[in-house]
Amino acid sequence: MFEAIRGDIKAAFERDPAAENVLEVVLTYAGFHAILLHRLAHFLWLKGVPIIPRFISHLSRFVTGIEIHPGAIIGREFFIDHGMGVVIGETAEIGDHVTLYQGVTLGGTGQEPGKRHPTIGDYVIVGAGAKVLGAIVIGDHVRIGANSVVLHSVADHATVVGIPGQVVRRREEEGDFDHTNLPDPIANRLERLEKELVELKSRIKQDSPGRTAGRSG
């Protein structure tokens, strides 16, 4: 567990340019506090200790604004940026080097038994406000845009945006994630429809004189 905690501190320095020293991260980063308390709660959960793991989770939510069920499995070098409103469900599984922004939900879609929360691969970034719902699998190096709602599994090296989430780009390498320069599938679709409408109007205008002449004859 201590090795995992060192990895979480390392992740804060790698992914937050505002991090200046270890003491600052340990004392002031709500995301670090949440994962620290979660690792303790998860350890006790695995040992079968009653009540206390859930109480630690509840305390963490009260202090940090981040809710992580003690049953959730979280890998190495996990980082929550800001983090207010993040919710991670009981059967969620998160790989290594994953980053979540504020308002992210890794949740379920109903009262189904068993595995009901997503499995997140390695090196995944989930943008602010995104919802990843159900027992789906998000592949390695996936990027999920802010406020997206992902309801289906996503293959490795994909970028997903929209409601519902759609794959708009596939990458061969990890690369950077530019939140301000993501494709908009709805806008693209409307643009295509508008282009088709203009072409249709043009065809109608071209056909109109011939039809008029035919009726006159």
C-alpha cells in the first residue's frame, strides 16, 4: 500500500503543473486525500472488516467531495484533478496511470447484480463531468471528453465525445489530450445534413424548368 501511495504522489507531480512540493500535495490535494483514504478502506474491505471501510469512505466524501466505494479496485499512479463530485462505484476497476477530472462518474445503470460498474484500462483520461456507466470496458490509452456519457465499451487508443459517447478519433500512440480541440459529432452531423440540403435544393432548381416546359407542351 505504501508503494501505491508513493506512486499517487508521483502522479500528482507528473500531471499537475501547479504541484510544487510533496508537502503541498500531501496537505492540500483533495484527490490525494481521497485515494489515500480509499487505499486504507479497500485494504480493510479485502480483510472482511465490517462497517469501518464504509465509514472511511463516507468520511472521505465529507472531507474531499469525492466518493469512492471501498470495494473499487484502483491501480498505481492514480490522479484525480480537483475532484469535487467524482463518484466511483463498488465494482469499478481502474488500471494504472489513470486521470479523472472533477465531476466524473464511474457508475452503474440500474439494480443489476454482480459486476455493474466500468472497467478502465491503463493510461486513460476522463474529462470533467463525464459519465461512464455500466459494466463496460474502456481500453488502454482512451481519452473521454468532458461531459460525455459513455454507455458502451471502447477499444484501445480511442477518443470518445458526445451524448451518447461516440468514437471520433483513434490514435496509434498515447499522445496528449487537448480538451479544447475535440471534434463535435453532433455539429459535424448537422453540417453534413446542411450540405445535403443545399445540394438537394440545387437539384430541384435545376429540374424545375424542364418540368414546367414539359407541362406547357
